[in-house]
Amino acid sequence: MAGSLDTLFPCRFFVRVSGALILLCGVIPSAAQDANPTVRIGRPAGVARYWKNTWGVVSVDATNPTAAPTEILASLHFEGEPTMQYARQLWVPPQAVRHSWLPVLVPALPLLQGRPTISIKANGYALKDGRQTALPNPAGRRLQSDVLEFGSETKVTGILSDQGDLDEPERHDFAFEAIAAVHRTGRITRRVQELPGSPLPPLDRALEGLDHLVISHNQLATDGPGTTAIRRWLHRGGVLWVMLDRVDLETVGRLLGHPLDWVSVGRVDLIETDLRNVAGAAIEARPFRLAEPMPFVQIVLPDRGVDVTHTLNGWPASFWVSAGKGRVLFTTLSPRAWIRLSGPATTEVENMPAGFGFGPVDELSAVEEQTTHQASQALAQLATDFLEESSESLLEPQELKFYLDDEIGYRIVTRGVVLLVLGAFSIGLPILSFLLDVRQKRDWLVWLIPATAVVAAGLLVILGGRSRRVVPPTAAMVQLATATPNSNELMVDGLLAIYNQQQVTANYGAKRGGVFLPNVADSGQTRRIVWTGIDQWQWDNVTLPAASVRMAPFRSVVRMNQPLEFVGSFNADGFVGSFRGEKMGPVEDALMIVPGGNKWRVRFRETGQGSLGVDDLIAGQAYLSDGLMSDKQRRRQTVYRQLFTRAEALGFPTEPILFVWAPAFETHFVFSPEVEQRSSALLAVPVGMETPRAGSEVLIPNAFMRCRSVPGPGQRAASPLFNHRTGNWLEAQRAGKVWLRFELPAELRALQIQQATINLKMSAQGWNLRMTSLADSTNRVIVEQADLSNESAFQLDRREWLELDRDGGIVVGLEVVPVLDRSDTDPLAPWKIEFVRMELTGQMPE
């Protein structure tokens, strides 16, 4: 019996367990069917801080526990602006969780003044059969309220880093300390905002609140969409600092948008550094030592496209690279080597306090600048360029309104029709008077003349009304497009004008990125922009009033099949080039602007080849023609004048840029089928170079001779009198000396120079100018001249004056000292150089 019970017990246990499993299998699907989807809207994302009139992103988290897929709409608006809503439409698979982002534009509301947060209201809906059913958030609330951290500062540096662990001091990250040291050097109030971990939102709008970004971690190696977002932010004018001891070159290539021709030779650990400037002079009095080794990456860089600022043992330690409108600072040495302890000057860091190199982080990832360090002399030199204002737009889209005024609006009765009606009236009156006179009924003229005039006027009114009614719905667009070397993306900004004769509900959107916001706030209507994908959206409930023109600034990224470039070479007359890569249509009214602000007309032939010579230099503001111009050319010339008004102050450009008027690029904006579209584009393209053929005579206009201020013999830093980034000179009241390096394009380093011409304009009454050349560490006087007040030209035709340094440049020194035998006892007036330019002629070797 006992044996049978032992056998029976396992059987009963098996039956009970099986029954429980069957019940559970029945209960779980039932519970899933009873549960409803939920959606959480408005958690901070991206930079996790928000600024007025600036795009940002918030997160949307949707949960679908049901057995069927569901369509969810998450809608949000800011407190104080309920008529402007932002929404994200998501498809969520059954029994799944989906995470996404929602772009929002923070309004500039008076109630935000002085407040640290901004409130949002949000609702979630399930979409089914054309109906919206309210959904709760995970806490069960249908109306969701939250606050976002609101910033009033205007200078923000973001950082992507691995901050380490406070319990493990050896893992502390010195990147934050280096950033804070840069800020203290600039003596400005600036916020350091740490970005959350990977993945980043795949939207460049998520980074719009930053003007600088530091990358000290290799997380972008596995975050392709986030890398694309940073690249687009950079190309629009952002400033990056990439620490190559933390980030590999493959990631950098994806970040810049093209494969690199840089070579990483190796990685070594150093305990002592002796940083030097490009002239070879030591930055500090003695080498800097650390108690522990610091990493240093040895890289071989190409001859062009890179501006090395510091070296270590002959290898680049820091260098700059341009990327679109933005700039990138690369450092190859650990950030620990760029900072020093605050307080008494020291190069020893053996007694660093625990936690040095790590800044506290609050709940919203805002790093507070509570630091115990300062910048080294080398980092202070880099900080000057790093903290320069981000590239501002030369022209705001709203300033293009005048250009669209002639593209959109009412149509009037043609001149021919008006002349026909008035002619018939004028000729008909004498004939009518003659006929009435023959019949002796001249008294009828008393009422016939006014009646005829009324008929003529009425006819013009009727024709005018018909002409007005036949104006089709129109969308006119003017684009400002910028190409980036080696990139197949164009950054496009511009202005859109929308006209409808009748009041209509706008059916507008975008299939591939780009955003425009029609100005309909005065109508009081509640409107919503619904994102149906990362770069797809549509407007809901936007009604355009009848017979009115609505302006809408826009921003877009146009992806092409190939990079768009303008590449040329030199001959005896100057420069000749053509477009490469993406096929271009006909171009018109082209000009080239070069560092320093000079502008040159570029003449294009039917073959698509463009050329410029010495005689094409533009004087004044007659950019397109000194003679008669069409209406279109007059509008284009006005655009050029507005475009270049800010160029000098902003230091634009840093390399030759070609501007051409071309057919508009496809933005993938969506309009109603009946809307007539008109558009044009002003395209800016950097100019590339090719080596001239062997044996050819070459003229290099000063447009292509880059001028930089460099340290001279015995100097640790370049003179501050000349800023080569902006092309501006400072006024001086004391004697001074500046060394200038005129750099040949890399493709012309083999040129056998025959003659150089230096054009110099300065105001120096009572001062003496001594111009010298520097080659093989030897100074040679070229010319001395006193009391310069106008533009002067100096010919350099001696071989020792024209020797190139190892990097293909001619170094010239300008020393200004008071005239020794002055008879005037009054104090000297300040002196100032307006510009210094060099032009070369020579021959390419056989």
C-alpha cells in the first residue's frame, strides 16, 4: 500500500501543477485583453534643457499590452500657448513598448521671465476607425502635466562623456575639468550640459540649444542616427571639441561625413609633456609631469584642410578642421595634460585631491562648474578660438520677404486690355458726338458721356475682378543652400510665401525632413503639427485666411546622390573651374568671396566652366553689373548686399566660397495638388583646387593666398594685432610686430615662384614700417617706408624673399616703430593696417 501511495503522490502533484498552468495560461491572455494601452509624454530628452525660440525634443513612451496592434497619438502644448500643439503618431505592435521623440519649439512667453521651469500639458489618444479615444499614462492619469527645465542662459556647452564613478577615483574623467578651465579662461558665464547616454535623438533640432559640444567618449561608434544629428548641427555652425584619446578615427570619419585620410601611427603613454607651437617654441618654461601615464595618439595628417596649433615631439597635439559652417577642435593628448591646479603655479599633480576631474551632476544632467583647476597656457590659447561666437547666419530668412513680393500676389489687368478700353472710350466719344450732331441731338451728350465713362470704368472693374479671381493658390520659395566638401547633404534655409484666393484648410507637410511654420497665430485657431515619422510630418487644423500672403521660414536638409563640389585650377589668366559630382542645372549671377572680404565676379560659359581673373575684382557693391540689370538681377543684388553686410564682422569666409543662383533643390515639402509652386536658390559652394599641368604659367590671385598670423622667432604665440579668422586688424598706439604666413594651395607647393606682389593699406602717420622676409631662420629686410596713408604695392622678385617653408608658405614680418627724426612734438596718432594681400606668378615644373 505504501508503494502505491508513493506512486500516486507524484501523479497527483503533476495533475495539480498542470491544472494551475492551464489556469494561468487562460488568465494571462484575459488580463492582457482587459488591459489598455498607455502613453507617457514629455520626459526630458536630448539636451534635457530648453530655451525660448529654440527647438528641443521630449520623449514619448507607448505601451501596448493588448493582443492587437494600435495607433497612438501623443499631443503636447506649452502652458500659455494652448493654440500651438505638437504631436507624435506611433504604431505600436501587440504586447510591445515603443520609445520615440517629439520635436517641440519652446515659445517666447512673458510668463517664462525669470522662471527655472516651463509647464507642459499633454494628452494621449488611441486612433481607431477615425475616432480618438483618450489614453492614460502609466499612473492612470489622462491629462498629463509636467515641467521642463527652462534655461535663460545663452552660452551652453554640451558634453558626451563617461563621468566615471565617485567610488573609483582612478576612473574619474578629466574632460569636464578641461571644459570648465576653458570657460574660466574666457571669463564668461557658461553652462555645461551633459547629454544622456546612447542613443541620442536622431534629430539635429535636439541640439539646437547648444553652441559648443565636447565629445570625450566613443559612444557614437554604435549610434549612427545620433552621429548624423551631430554632423548636421555641426554643418549649420556648431563648434565641436573631439578628444582623440577617447574617440577613434572611424567614428570621427562618420561624424565628419566622409572617410579620413588621416593615419593613426600608434598610441603611447607619457608622464611628461613639452607642448610647442607651430614655430617650434615651447609653450611653458619647463615640461609638465604627471604621477601617472597619460595617453597620447600619434597621427599623420594631410597637407591641406587641417590647421595644426600645437605639437608634441613633432606630432600634432591639437588642430582645427572646418566642417560646413562649423569648426572642430581635435586634441590627441589626454585632457589631464591641458589643465593645471588652481592657486600657486605648479606643474606637479601628485597631490591632486580625490575626485579631481569629476563634476557633480544634478537630476537633469546639468553639470555645475565647481572645479579646482585652471587652463594651461596651451589650453588658454585654444580657448580663444573655441569660445568665439558660433557662426551666425549672414542673412535671416525673414529678410528675404522683399524677394518673394514679386513672386506672389494679385494679378492686375494687362496694360494692353486697359489701353484697349480707354482707347475705345476716347475714340468713341468724338464719333458719338459727330453722329448726334448730324441728327441734331447734341443735348443727349449731357447724359451719354457720363454713361459711357461709367460703362468703361465698370468694364475695367469686371476685368480686374476676373483677373484677381484667376490667381491660383501659390507657394513661392527662396532657398539659401550651403554645400559641404565630401558631404552629400545640403543645408537649406529659406522663406516660403503661401497665397490662397479663398479661405482653405491647409494640406501641408513634409515627406523627408524640413519644417516650416506658417504665420497664422493672429487667427486664434488651434493648430497642430503631427510627426508621423522621424522626418515626416503634417499640419492639422491650419486654415489660411482668404486673399492673404502668409510667410513661413523653413529649414531642411537635402540629400543628394553625390557630393556637390566646385573644383578648378590656375592658368596664366587666373582661376578656371567647374562643378563636380551632383549634376547642376544652369547657374546665373555668380560671384566668389574670399577670406578678407574681397569679391570677384565669376563668368560661366555654356559648357558650365567658370573663370575669374585679376580684372574681375568687384569694387563697391555693384556685385552683378555696373550697367543695366533686369528686375530679377536687382533683387539678387539686394540679396548679395544684405548677405555681405555682416560678413566682415563675422569673419566670413575662412576659405573661398562660390555663390550662384540656381534652380531650387527638392525639399520634399507637401502642398495641395492645386498649389502652383515657384522657387529659386542661392547656393554657396566651397572652392576646391587641382594641380595645374606641368610647365604651365600660373597666376595665383590674392583670393587664393590664405594669410595667417603666426609666432615669429622667439615668440610663444602669434601677435594679437591680426585675427586671421575674421581678417580684422586692431588699432595700436605702441610699436608692434606681426608675422604673417601666406600659404599656397597644397596643389601648388611645387610652383617655381617668379614674383610676388604685396598690396598693403594702412594708416600710420608718424610711424615707420619695416617689412622683412623669414626663411631658414634668417630675417631679410625687404623695404622700409614711413608715413604710409594709402594703399601701396611692393614687388618681391629676389629668390631669398620667395623661399617657401616646409609647409608651403611665405613668411613676412611687419614691424611698426615711431619715426626717429620726427619734428612734430604732438603725441603720435594710433596706427592701423586695413589689409595685407599677396599675389604670385610662377611656372609649374616640367
